[in-house]
Amino acid sequence: MGESKAIQALFPGPRRSILRALFAEPERWWSLPELAGRSGLQPRSLRAHLEMLLCSGLIRQRQDNRLLWFQADPACPVYAEIASIIAKLAASSSAFETILVVEDQPATAKMTRILLESWGYRVLEAHGGPEAIDLFEQHGGKVHLLLTDVIMPGIGGPQLAGILLERNPVLRVVLMSGYSDEDLPLHRHAFLPKPFNPASLSRVIRRELDRPGGALHMNGS
């Protein structure tokens, strides 16, 4: 396999997300559900991309008790170069996205955080608007995406989004609620209906992080 083909494999969106995860944590073996969540892909599509990467010699797999696990292949001829590219992406804050989860129900907040962390995201957890603002300030506004409940005591999700967007105009926002999006002041932010499943969560998060341009109202179903 030529070096150029290995490097080119980084650039298509889905494979880029997969390689970022695998080469950023080269010692970690990733399961299919973890990679599906990190890339926002359906399992069938994910398997097709993994097959291409396996055939290219960029990654390897093992099987334990019928479960498949994947890892960056240290025997890959361009392993060091790809790892260097991933490290540069990380240094530019584009590889390890930080998500601020704001949910006034601690159990829901914890479940969401655990899911997102299992997919390789860095997660900040807050249980209300004031705490979220404090966390945002403590981390210098270096947050890529705000995932917040709409209805909360005090500062609601849309108001919180407005406050944080003033401080970081490129912040992505996903609002979540058990109420219909037709009954909520979403201001064209992405919307995730509750209760949500891991697949819906991963698709909306990945779609927002990868989408160029301004805010867009999208349904997570």
C-alpha cells in the first residue's frame, strides 16, 4: 500500500472519525458499539468502513467471545506518520471534542456522560445553567458542543445556549427534551427527543460536530 493512500484514508468523514479514535488511543481496543457511537455511523456502514481500513493495513482486529475489537495496527508502514497527523489534530483542538452536558436529572446526566466518554469524547457534566456557565468559564470556553435539556429551573436550555454562544460563537448546540420540538423555543438549534437511545444520541452529536456553517434545526429520530 502506498503512503499516499494511507494518508488519504484520513480525509473522508467517517473513516477520519474512526482513525482519529483508534490512533489517538493506540493502546485501546475499541468495540463496534464504541466506534459506532464515536463516528455516528450505523453498524452496517461502520463495518464497511472498517473492512476498507483492515484491507489497507491501517488497523487490526481480534475476536473475544464473538465480539470484535479494533485497534490501530502498529505494524502499519505509515503508523508513525498517521499518529503524528492525529497528534497535530489533537493539538489544534479538533480531534478530542469536548461536550458540555447540562441536565438537571443527575441519573440522566451520568448516563449521557458515560455513553459519550465511551465513544472517546471529553465530557463536562453540569446539573443546571449556573453550574454550566461556571464550568464553561473554568475551561476557557474551549467547548465544542453544548448538549442541554430545554426545561430546567432558572436558566433554561435555549437561554443557556444564547449566553454561551455570545462567548463562543462557533459552539455547536443540541437541545434535548421530552416535549415535542414543535412546542419548544429551539431557535433553530439541533433537537434530540427524550428518551433517546445511544444510536440517536451518537448520530445527532456527530452530525452537529461535523456540520459546517451556522445553526440548523435537526430532529434526532
